[in-house]
Amino acid sequence: MALSTEAIATLKTVSTATLTTVLLKKGLRNVWIRGATPLKPGQPRIVGPAFTLRFVPAREDLATPASWASPISTRAAIEAMPEGCVAVVDAMGVTDAGIFGDILCARMQKRGVAALVTDGVVRDLAGVLDTDLPVWCRGVAAPPSVAGLTFVAWQQPIGCGGVAVFPDDIIVVDQDGAVLIPAGLLDAVLAEAPEQERMEAWIMTRIDEGTPLPGLYPMNAETKALYEASKK
């Protein structure tokens, strides 16, 4: 799906923590991708449609350096990534084989990929950091992907960090990690998430003034009235 510049701008003002609250109210509890943490402190909040990639366990006849030239390879997948997408990689949580290194990350950055998110690890840390591609992952490891994984597909449904990710679901990443917004719920989240941020910011002002938590968070009827009056 095409993600509008307005939608991106709105979601960049909303924390992943707030998004999980909004989605929880809609019955979605499993939207935070486990293990995907910022590779570098201070990475900005990023929003984009998911471009999915999938690895399976390594099989010796398939997971070889020769496979890197195969039509079904991470290289081919990267050349299919559209500008502004967030690459979401199912590495099955494997932490002893780096899915991408500096060369692949540099190519992704040149293609305008917004970020890389994975439940696995990367390699060539210094080089990856030099590419300026924002990465959320489980860490780093020296061995290549074929040491523990076989790449099999892109733009298919995957499981990443215990979360079901479909192509073009919306990914938001910040210092708290990576959160998925189902594409079908995007409009509802856009309508509700900014208000949740405003409400919590107002609650923080009350906390600063010394207001006790009972009746404030969550709000009782009196507090809700005060909040509504503050918006006028």
C-alpha cells in the first residue's frame, strides 16, 4: 500500500509505547517485535511499510557462498526494495550468523530503504554503522548468514520476533523497539494515537503539579472533564 506523507508525519509524533496502548485497546497484544533493539543510540523514530524477508535453518546443500548469486538471494531481495520501506527480516532469532553486513546495508541505504528490522543479528558492525542505515536487531556476530541460515523468500508473510508481519503492514521504530500496525487498522490508529499522546502529555503536566495518581491515571469523570476543558 502507498503510505502517505501525512500518515508518516503523524506517526513520527507517536511513540511505539503509545502505539502498543492504542492497539491493545483494539485487542492486539502481540505487535512489539522481540529482540529488535536500536543498533546505535539516538536513532530517530522511523515509519514505513514492511518489506519482508525470510530465512529458514541452514541446510548444507543450500546455505553456501554460491547461494549469494542465486536468483533467490538477499541480493535479489534488496534490489526489489522500494524507497521508504522498512526491511523486516525473519532470522528465527538466530544470534550466531549475521544476516547482513556492511556491503548489503550500504546498498539498502543507497536505495533509500528507511530502516532494517530483524530478530537476528548483523555483522561488520563498524561498516554497518558507517552506512548510516538505521538498524534494529538483536546484536552482532562475525559469521555470515549461511553459517546458520538459508534465505528462501521475500514479500511473503513472516514471523519476526514472535509477531506475524505481512508485506505492507506499517512498521514504527524508536528507542523502545519496533511495533507493527496492521495495514487494515492504519486509519483507526491515525485517528486515535495523536489524541492518546496529547492526553498523556496533559497527565504529565498534572504529575508535575503534584496531582496523585488515583483518578488521574486512569482518568475518572472529574479528571476527564478537566482534560476536555483544557483543550478549549
